[in-house]
Amino acid sequence: MDGLWRAIRALIVLQLCTCYAAPDGLTLNLDNIDSVKTVSRELAASAMKYYDGNKPGGTPGLISSMGDFNWWEAGALFGQMVEYWYYTGDTTYNEVTKQALLFQVGPNNNYEPENQTRTEGNDDQAFWAFAAMSAAEFKFPDPDPKQPQWLALAQAVFNRQAARWDDKHCNGGLRWQFNPLNNGYTEKNTISNGCFFQLAARLARYTGNDTYAQWAVKSYEWMAQSPLIDKQYQVFDSIGFNETGCNSEPGPIQWSYNMGTLVAGSAFMYNYTNGADVWKTRLNGLLDNAQKVFFPSQHGGKIMVEYACEPSGNCNKDQRSFKAYLARWLAVTTQLASFTSDRIMPWLQESAGAAFKVCTGGAPGGVVCGRRWYEAQDDGTRDIGNQMTAMSVIQANLAPKRPPPADHKTGTSAGNAGAGGAGERTLTALERIANRHYTIGDKIGGWILTLLLMAVAGFLGVFILSPDDELGHMLKWFTGGVTQQTWYGRNR
């Protein structure tokens, strides 16, 4: 009889709370702070099991266990771990997070480390700046005074990117890549420009310096007049350009992290401007489209879906983590623009429950999650992106219980408005060659040089040039063979 009453009481509790059960006895009650923290702790442990940069032979800040795991996503992971501490108060990962964020700053304290200069783009750099900015806003423990400070690191990245603003092509905007040898150098994409917009907005709110706000307005309005954002607030991925102008359409694909960075940036500007109508209108428009695209009605209208790749099962290693950033940025939006809370929190609650339902395992660090939350069953996929997205959307439900991001009045991080150095780094000889404007004479000379190189290479039996290596790319520039490619969703 006692067992029957216990079962009845348990059923009543489930009816009265926002509760979800997963295999192996782990439960999630979104109405109970301790329950959300417990599940977040399990997911943090499982995400950090992928990290080996703090182990012998590892490089702090890098995740070599994932093979070709991209540098930017490591920055995103540690930004998420800053937020994990902010939401839960758990200090388990603070030291390893601080170590990673400081080790990757590079010789000029601007997140341009020498081991990443070959592939680093503006968006990659921005995700590390976001981690530093979150550390300042959430009052993550400050570094030793002799080390770079969180706010100054974010300011350094802003300064570097503001110097790269390109009015010559497409009337403004940042290129995707700032290294002329990289694929994407002749593209302007939403994530690079959206990140710059969001970083400027966050710096404006934190410092009170209106120069940052002016840059935020400039960058948003450039995107809005470009093909990247249309009048219905659809947010597309990228456009290509050449010396004669912008020469490609962005394509119909929309990604959640593009939307997320614009939503959060608009929320920071709404807050900074004390509720200006223009930012409220933009924020509402973006949320309207976010709901249509990423919380589709066929799955109930409240469960987050990366619709461009999840149903087809072809999400690449980058795209598997995109939902994590939309969830994080929706959460902070509710703190900065309270009128959005009644709309956003049901999305985060339903998505958290759906994410939890596709998780399994109960041992510490042993909780693993599937990818397609809307299926309500584990799809068997395993990836750090799965762990990051589940962790992000679940801990985001703690946002209403936490104070909003700090500013210079309530924060502790020291800034440096001139951080990062002026202008660009010195280009290598190959980059100077690749970045110059070529005449017909140059190209004829390039053909001759190419033929000579081919003859020498053939003679030596080592003709192994790849179109993706530096010399191969340089030769394509000599011969006019560089072609325009659109790389959707960071698939380089």
C-alpha cells in the first residue's frame, strides 16, 4: 500500500512540475534550481571529458582529442564554462578555464596566437573575445594583475577588427577571413559581422563609451542594407565579392548562431539605449523569424531545431554546436530586455526538456546526449557539440534566477581602450603577393613562373602542390585562377 501511495505522489509531482526523466535514474525538474544545477553539472563533466589541453603533452585551450576540432569552438566551449560557473556557482573548472583563456591570447594579447595565424578568421577570434567579455560581465575571477584582463582582451579584439572594416567592397563590413591566403577572404558573412556587432554592443553597455555603440549601429545597419538580412528579418549566411562589387546572392540557408548573435547584440543595444524603439522593433523582428525557422511548428513550436542540417543528418562538426549559442544568447536577452522573457523562456524550457530526453548515462561525466531533440529519443550520435548544446539550453533556464551582466559600475575587470595594437600585423611575403592587385603583365609573368615551377617540380619528381597550400594559392592568384565559393555554416 505504501508503494502505491508513493507512486501516486510521484505522479502528482510530475503533473505539477516541469519534470523530465532520462534513462539511468537521472531526472530534470526545471522548477527546481538544484535539479537544474545537478543536470548541468553532469553535462559539464561530460563536455569537459573531451578537453585534454591541460594534460601532459597538451596545449591549454586546444582540444586535440577531437582531431580537426576547430580553434573557435574551443573558445566557445570555455565561454560556456564561464557561464556554467555563473549559473551554478560550481568552481570545478574555473582554473582550467582561466588557463585556456589566457594561454591563447597570443603575443599581443588580442587572441591572435601564432599557432592559429594560418587559419584564424574574424569569427574565430570573436568567439574567444566573447569568452573574455562574458568573464568580465559575469565577474568571473580576474587574472593576476600582471596578466591580461578580461575586458582589455575583448577591447583588443574589437580594435583589431574595427581596423579591418572594409568600405571598398560592398560599401562596408568585415571579411570572413583576414588572412588573404584563406578561403573566405573574398566573402563577407553574417557570423563575422554579427559577432563584431554584438561585441561592440556589449562593450558599449559595459563601458558606457558611445563610440562602441556607434560601431554597433554601423555594423548592424550595414548588414541590414546588404543581402544578409532582409526586410522580414531573415538572416542569411554570406556574400562573395570581387573588385567590381558584391557578386553573389547569400542563398536561402539560415543558421541558428547567425540569428543568435544578432538577437543578443540587439538586446544589449536595447538595454544600452534604455529601451529605444528601433532596437525593440529589430529584436521583435528577429525573434519572430527565429521562432519560424528554429522552433518550427511541426515540432510543437517550442523545441529548437537546426533545421538546415539536423533532419537530413548532415550537420558538420561546427554546425553540431550552433544551437548552444542561440540558447545562450536567448537567455541573456531575457535579462537585458525583460519584455522578451514570456516569449523566450517557454522555448528554453521545452527545448531543455526535449534535450534531456535524448540523453543517457548516469555516472559522473557519463551523461551523453543525442542531437535531434525533437525526436524524443536518442539518435545515437556522439559529439562534443551535442554535449555543449544540451548543457547550454538546460543551464539557460537558470537565467531568471541570476543577476544580469555587470557593467563598469558593478564589474571588476580592468579595461584598456587602446589594447590590441593599431592596424594589422605585418603580412608575410606570400600574403603581400596574394593581396596585391594584379595587372595583365603580372599574370603573364605568373604563367611563365608557373611553367618554370612545373618543369622544376616535374624534374625533381615532387609535384605535390595542393590548391589549399600557401604556394598553390599564390599560384592561383598569379594565373587568375581564384574562384568564388560560398561556404555555408563554416564548412571551409
